[in-house]
Amino acid sequence: MRTETKSSPIVVGVDADTERPAALADEARRRRRPLALVHAQGEPLPGSRQDPSLPSWQQWRDEPHAKGSAVLEDALAFVEKRCPGVAASALLAEGHPAWVLAEQSRHAALVVVGSRHLGAARELFSSAAVALPLSARSACPVVVLREDEHTTHQPPHLVVGVDGSPNSAAAVDFAFQEAELRGANLRALYVWHTPLLGALDEHAALQECRRVLAETTAGRTAARPSVELHHEVVEGHPVQELSRAAADALGLVVGTRGRGGFRGMLLGSVSQGVLHHAYCPVFLVPHRRHQ
């Protein structure tokens, strides 16, 4: 069961290779919430044993735990220096990082994981093996940070993918919150493409796409009048079009599942695709946040 309060923390997955601790810490400061730093250790890989004189279980516990403690100490010191007003805690846990972070998400406002661009040789919290199962299990939104937050477009904006499903409606709600926090505009994008088989009235199909897009975003600007909304229907592949649209954005927001507008493609596969192709922060929003 998910529980969230005004004091629910921003949970941040950290490891020795976390490259953007500033961006991770800033998520907590931006939201005026406490920061929970989490370092998780999964089972050792075959052949990873270094000292045959020690029992394998002891070596696995002692050496990684010492390194994990050092990683958390460094991360806490950094946060205290950069964000002195942010309450921070640390947790060293055993288990697969995705599972540990998903457990923590039940009482969190957001889970943040840092990343090199997917496909790099060395990945841990940032890899598809963590980000995707985490987004599937997380009870709150997950943000995967690769590049430092940037934009070449003025005024700054966020991009949100819309397909008419309850999941994309949840993503739109979250995107409006993020845009308001960042003083940014919001671009809502419905990606459509002609089916390979069967006749199609293209004009009628585009009209339906525009209707769904307008209905999904309706009413949000009244609640958050500072957010300027732009919506657009584009034709193409969802992953390519969303990644292209977000090239100069502060972030890309997608739901964790979808239907309809992506022509039967689960938004889970779209999420996987944008994690590989988008260079801006990617926000993965589960529908159950609103249940």
C-alpha cells in the first residue's frame, strides 16, 4: 500500500559511479522535501571472489558493505555542503537495487537514479536492468538523470507523451506539477502513425487524435495557470518523435503503460526506448499513483 505525506522523501539511488550528485540533490531542494540516499548491494557475480581464504558470504558482506558505507558518507557530505537546509538520511541495503528502490518508493514522493547514457559499458543504478524493473514496480514517479538538466530553448519547457490512456493522464498531471516547479512551459505530444494494414480515413484519425489530446490536457491550466501549454499531434514512431521533441527540453515525461495512440504498443516499450535515446531527464509515471 502506498502512503505519501508532505514529508515523504525524495529517494535517490547512489553508487560509486554516480556522476551528477548535484542534480540528484537538487531534486530534493526544489521540492523542499527530505532526501533519502540509498545504496543497495545485490548478489555477487560469479567469479567475483577475490580472497579464497575467506568464506564467500563473509567476503560479499564485508568488502561491499565497507565500500557502500564510504559511498553513502561521501554522498551525505556532498548534500550537506550543497543543500544545507535539506534533511538527509542514508540507507545501506542488501538486495537488487531495483527491488530495494521499489520498496522505498512506497513512502516516497519521487525516486531518482543517476545515469550515463544507456549503452555505456559500466552501469549500475542507471542500467535498463534497474531503471525498467524499477519503473514497473515503483509506487511513485521515477526520474532517470543522464545529462545535467539543460535547455537551449527559451522559455524552457518539458515534453509529455499523451496517448489517451489513464496512464498518460497521470503523466500529464505530473508534467504540469514539474513545469510549475521549474517555471517552464509544457508541450503535450500525441504521436500517431498510419497502420500497416487496413484502410484509414487519415483526416478523421487525426481529428480523433486531436480530440483525445485536448481532452487529456483539459482543465489542468486552470489549476496551474502559470504553466503555458502547447499541444501537438505528430506522425512517426513514438520513441523517435518523443526523443526528438525533448532534445532541447528540461525533461521528458511518460506513463509506464499505454494504449491507443501508440497503436497497440505498450508504453513500457516506449519507456525503454526513450531511456536509450533521450538525453534529457526522463520521468516515468505510474498510473497507480492516483489510485
